[in-house]
Amino acid sequence: MRNGLKAFLLAGSGGACLLAGSLAHAQDAADDTTIGEIVVTAQKKSERLLDVPVSVAAVTGDNLSRQNLVQVRDFYNRVPGVSLSGGGTEQRANGVAIRGVTTGGGTAATVAFALDDVPLTSGAASAQSPLIDIDPSDLQRVEILRGPQGTLYGASSLGGLVKYVTVSPDTERFSGRIEAGANTVSGGGEGWSLRGSVNLPIVSDKLALRVSGFTRHDPPYLDNINAKAAGEDVNDNRVEGGRAALLFKPTDALTIDLSVLRQEAKFVGSPQIRICPSCGTGAFTGGVDFTPYYGDMTLNIAPTKRDVDVTLYQGRASLDLGFADLISVSAYNRIKSASDLDQTNTFGFLLSAFSAPTGSSVSLINADQTKKFSQEIRLASKSDGPLEWLVGGFYTHEKIAVDQTLVVRPTTGSDSTAYASVGPAKFEEKAAFADVTYHFTPAFDVQAGVRYSSNDQDSASTTTIAPQAVRFFGPTSSVPQAKSSDDAVTWLLTPRYKISPDAMAYLRIATGYRPGGPNSSGVSGIPLSFQSDSVVSYEAGLKGVIRAARFTYEAALFRVDWDDIQLLTTDVASQFTYYTNGSTARSQGLELSGRWAPIGGLSFDGALTLLDAKLSDDLKSPAGASPIYGDKGDRLPGSAKVSASLSSDYDWSIGHGFSATVGASVAYVGERYGDFANILPTTTGNTAYGARIKLPSYTTFDVRGGIYNADWRFTAYIKNLGDERGVVEATTRGGTSAPQAIFLQPRTAGVSLSRSF
């Protein structure tokens, strides 16, 4: 049955490739491309993408679903300038970076995530916000805003913002959609997905309900040789959830949106693979070898799993006051993450201390929970005069629980707890903001914005240390409630000139900040707190459309100056991590993107980012604690000097109400460096544990095709056509443990069938 399904999927995907052969004979091609009319809400109002004085990339939910791009990890390399680091089974929002503004995973996020206008990420580093992937069946589009968005979106948007825009209920039309999909991975197993949604207009123009749901089983492909968890295709990942949204218009002036989103994800195994057979065996003078230590796509880890549970309630009310719109957005979300991770690679030194026999393991059990309430109220002008304005206030209150347990698991007998920590914390932020645009002429205007934010944090930590582990972690301790407070002013200034109705140039100066906070590890010698960091970004952009040539273009030249950069460093003696501040960094580069539709139905999309992100001063070693090393000129983690993507799609009529479509995409990610190191390489030591890892470049190809009419759509695709083993991420925990890497998912073929009604 398994082989039969693979044959079916490959045949369907191969058929999509064969359709490409008929391109030369395509007649009467349908043109569904509207040049220059993409609408986004990047600035908390609906406007043409071409009119937004910010570098924005938009990906529709339909395209994500058709190509089975169901995770941020799947489509980030389609958006040059966006990088991913950290991760493993513990996928966190802090692993995503834009324009190179990151020091690696582990610190608070530098990219903010929002669902409509509701912030999903936390401003507190201790929260370690999970990377939440909203299923594309609920999405109208994903907007990626490059550059700091501190004025409108607040803290932790130093590098930019990823905004999920959901589908709203329709009060006039009954509609729905169902979809079933299946896929298979080369050398691995099969996966499947089911999605469905229905829109119910209850009272015409007054009341509507939209309900959607999905379930997904990602195809597994990793083998495990560990005696405790041996097996083939062990990375069994399942995600399911749904959303209900109610739209109520009691009067022409008042609109109320209520929604609830629920999503559960269960991840088994880890995509992190031990690499470099030459490492860890004595003197080593070369760079890291990315050859898998135990064989292609093979792990050697004890049982590992992670569950993420997301619940989000949102209420939005919009009141037309005539001269302005009054908008209120209230939300409550709870994010729970529970994981049991094999960390023998990092904490293996505990095995001898507990007299554990060969084959024993050490696991880190995390239990995180964040309960977050947020409220935003804003008033936006509606006049047709030269002055546009928006004023508002924001409040958020978060309760955070971070509990960790380090367990030694012998091959026989009962487990032993080496370390247990309970770390409750709170984060509260208040902010007021204003944004004004003055139109001096129909062609020239200037936008200015400012935001004042203040936050209060407190955290505590109680650690219980087993006698055998005291020499590594110190004695049992209790850190009393530590408090911190800070405030920040962020601002932006943007002159914009409309060269014509279809061309616009702008300059943008914008700032952003990320809160500091207390350290509560309970380990002696570690600083009690760390400071906020901030960026100033300078950007010059040009957007436009040449309608005669059916070409849309966007270009941005930028520089980001980053002060007091926050770092996650590892205490070499205990292997515990904590936060500190470094010095300064800067990122500068060029972004180009364009879309060309030379004939009806045929389109080409391309993007290129040239990036130079590096330290502009040596990193400062924190006083009284383990150092972290970085010299002036060292590149920031995960930042490729060159990244690019190119895709093409062609649609044409095949008669009887049906059309066919084919497409292909190629993405290139250049060389990158891993995290900064806590140990300097020596001539006698193993430099793989001290030098920063240099990740090689990679290129990946995808193809797709299908047949559709007004109601039905059949799609086939192949991702990573060349079965490239691109290195997406790699880490040595700052040079303190053996190297591990995450590779691109092997070649994946799939099909989907959907019915709209």
C-alpha cells in the first residue's frame, strides 16, 4: 500500500511536469494577474502595496496551500532577506530574522508576529515565544514587513514583522471549500491533510459566521538508531485546529468581529542531526564537516517530543464617527509548550556523576506557558483634507511560567533528577502612539510617527540540585523576585513622492527597541539583569508598475544601526544559558523584487537581497561570567550575503470550462555563519567546538501544476526537486558541544484536490 501510494503521488507530480511541454501550444491563456493592485494592511489601514512606504512582501494563503507551504520554515527562503536559525524541535519565534538583525536563537524575538492586529510574540525574553504557524486555510495572506516597525507594532520588531491576515466572514454569500491532500518524502513515509471551511450569511448585510478546520500529518523521513527510540521515519508530526469568526453589523456605523482560534501541534523526534564524524575525536584543525555522523537523515537520540497548544480569543469593534474611525482590538491568548528533549549531546557529563551505564541518556523537560491579554484602541481620521492622522494606546499583561527539569535516564532502573527549576515571571507594557501624514501636494507627503512604551517585569527562580550535580550547577538556591523596568521612545519619519499614479519613491527613518529584563538562572557569576537594545534604520525605496510592459518593481536600499545588542550566552561550567548585552552592529544592503506578466496567464516573480550584516565593534565580555567572543567585522548569525528567488507560473484554458496551470520556483541562500562562540579555538583543541560554524550555500527547486475550473482544483507539486541536502541551520551551542545541523526536507511529492461551493 505504501509503495502504491508513492507511485500514485509521483505519477501525479510527474504529470504536472509533462504539462510544461505544451506551453508552446498554449492558446487563449487566461489572465488572472492584476498588475499593481495588491492590497495590504501593513500600516493598519488598507492600501495598495505600491503606495506603502515600507518594504513589504505578500504571500497569499491560496498559494501557500496549493504548494503545501504550511510552515514558516517552508516559505521563508522564498522571501530573500528572511533567515531562520535556532529551532530543532523547539521552534521559536526568535529563530526568524529579517535583514540580518539577530544574534542567533535564544534571545527575545527580533521579528514580531501578529494575527491581524493582535501580537503573538512576547516582549519578555523569558517567554521564549513558540513559532506559531497558522494553517493557510484560515489566511487571506501573509505580509512580511522589512525594517523596524516599533511605532505601530511596538516592542521586538527590530528587524520587521510577520503579519497573518485572516479571512473575514461574508454577510452576503454562502460559500465553502473542502480540500484533501497527500504527499510522500524521498526515502521516508507519507503524509496527508484535510481542510474545510464554510461561510454562513445569517442575516443579509448584518450577520455572518465563518467556521474552518484542518488536520495535517507531515510526512516523516528521519531514522533513529538509538536503542531507546530506534525506528524508521520517526519524526511523526501532527497538527490540527480550527477557527470560528462571527461578523456582526448592528448598524451601518458599527462593525463587530469576534473570533476564536485553536491549534494543537504534536512533534515527535527532532530535525537536528549530529554532523562531522571528525569532530570530537581529538585534535582537529579543519572546519566543520557537514557529513551526518550516523548516516544520511539519521539520528541517535533518546525519545524526544514536543506539544504546542495555542488558543486565541479576539474581539474587534469599529465605529464610524464620521470624522474618524474608532477601533478597539481586545485579545486573550494562551500558548502552552511542553517538550521532552534528548540533551545527552550537551549534558552527557552528568552520566558519570550518576554512575549511569553506557547507553544512558540525559533529557531536558520544558514546560512553558504564557497567558497574555492585550488591548489596543486607536482613532483614525477619515477626512479628505491634506492631514491624515492616527492616535492610539496599547496595553498588554503576560503571565509566564518556565519550568525546566534535567533528568538522567539510565538504561535500567529509575530516572534521576539532576536539576529542577521553576521560573514564574510577569510582563506588563503600556504604550501610546501617534502617526500623522501631511499631503503638501497630491504628489508629495510626509509621514511622522512616535510611540512611547514602558514595561515592568518581574521574575523569580527556584532551583533544586541533586548532590551528584552540585559540582556542575552549584547548590540548591532560590532567587527572590527580581524586578526590572524600562521605557523607550520609537519614531519614524517618511517623506514620499508619487512620481506618477503608478510610481512612488520614499525615504524612511525608523527606530525600534526590545525590552531588557532580569536573569533568573540561579547560577553564581551570572549577571542579574540585561538591558534593552535598539535600532535606527535608514531606507530609500522605489516602487512602481510599468503597465505597457506589464511589469511591477520594488527596490530598497537600507542601513540598520544596532546598539547594546542582546546576546544569549552559555556558562561553560554548567552549560546553562543567560542573557547579556554586547556592543554594536550594523546591517546594510539592497533588496530588489519584481513581477512580469508578458502575456495573458504567464507571470515571472523574482527577488534578490544583497546583505552585509556584521558587528561594528568587538563584543564585550560580561563581567564576572563566561565570555562570548566576536570581533569587529564578524558577520551576524544566519545572514547570507546573497539570497534570491525566481518563480514562474502559466495558466491557460483547455476548454469545457477548465484551465491548466504549471509553475516552477528556484531559491538560493548564500553562505552564513552560526552563533557566536563561548570558547576560542586553540591549536591543540578541537576547533570545531570553538570556531563559528560556516554554513554552505544551497539552491532548491520546486515544480507544480494542476487543472481547475470554477469549482474544482487538482494540484500536484514536487518540493526540493533535486533532493538537495541544504543546511538550513547548524549549532554548537556557542562552541560548547558537538555540532548539529538541520537539513532541507528531502524531495517531497504531493497532490491535493479541492472543491469550492
